[in-house]
Amino acid sequence: LLVELSTEFHTSVAMVGQLIGATAITWGITAPLAGPVSDAYGRRPMLLTGLLLMALGILGSVLAWSYGSLLAFRLLTGVGAAMVPPNSIATVADIFPPEGRGKAIGWLASASGVSAALGVAIVALLLDLGGWKMPFYVIGTLLLILWVLLWVWLPRSQRQPGRSLAFFSHYREVGSNVTFWYLLAANSLQRMVFFAVFGYLAAHLIQTFNIKAGE
């Protein structure tokens, strides 16, 4: 979508690539806050809220009238997206018995990888069929359908008695585990490389190709 969006909003491909980073910023800010809220009030409200915010951000992108408004909708998408993956894993841990959690989380992780691989091809196809707005329409609509299905099927979790929304105590408990910091460092490096390649390699190749074509 980089070239089409840069043309639509009269900006460079590199600036459009920054939308990925903008989404990641609100994702990174929201995710640590979503965990304690989920522990205190349940997985279901967080998952439903996250999916709804994602759908609004993605469908709202279709209505964007400028690069700034598109950026705002992507920031909103990042807030919603931050609530879904950690709460999905936590929901699996809540529902499945210990002997089945590993397999269930493995399926969840595999689905994420496969969907990322297929998603790029599907977005390219939708772009070819209906322009840059079509992928936003389709993905946003699918998220709303998924929201309805989860509203019906996702078990209602009861708030545990005495469980308070204590951010600092949660962080202190997690931070006291040394293994957590190794996992956090490994995951941070992996995501940095992923977003660097995903966000900037395509823009670099497009710019390089245009320069060579001009020569």
C-alpha cells in the first residue's frame, strides 16, 4: 500500500512507512498497561475492547482526509492491537489445563505467523481489485464479525475477589524474575529487526527503483 497511500495523501513513500512505527508506538505504550487491567477485570472485556478499537481504527482509515488523520487512525489501531495478543495467550492459559496449554499456544503462534505470510498476498490482491481502501474495508469488516463471534462464544470471566488494579505491584512481581528480562530483551530485538525490515526495506527498494528508472 506504500505507493498508493503516498500518492493519495501527497507525501513520500518513506513518510507512509512511518505509519508502521506510529502504530507500534501506541502498541508499545498500551500493552504493559493492558496486562494489569486484564488481570483485574477479565480477559473478555479487554479482548472485545481491543478488537473494537482495531476495527474502528482500520475502518476509520478509509475516511482519512489527510496524512495527519490517517496517522491518528493508525495510532488508534495500535492501541486496540496491543490488547489482543497478550490477552489471547492469557485466555488460553485460563481456559486450557496445564497439559494442554503448550499445544494451544503453539497453534495460536502458528496462526499468527501463517496469517502474516498470507495477509501480505491477500492485501496485494485486494489492492489490485478495489484500490487502497479495499483492504481496510475487508479487514475492518472481518474484525467486526470476529468481535460478534467472541461476544457470543468467549466465556465470561469473573473478576477474582480481592484482585485490585495495582500496576506497580504487578510490575514488581514480574520484574523480580531474571528470566523475564532475558525474554524481554530477545523479544525486543526480534521485533526491532522485524519492524525495521518491514517498515523501511520496502520504502528503500521503491525509492531505489524509481531513481534507477529515472536514470
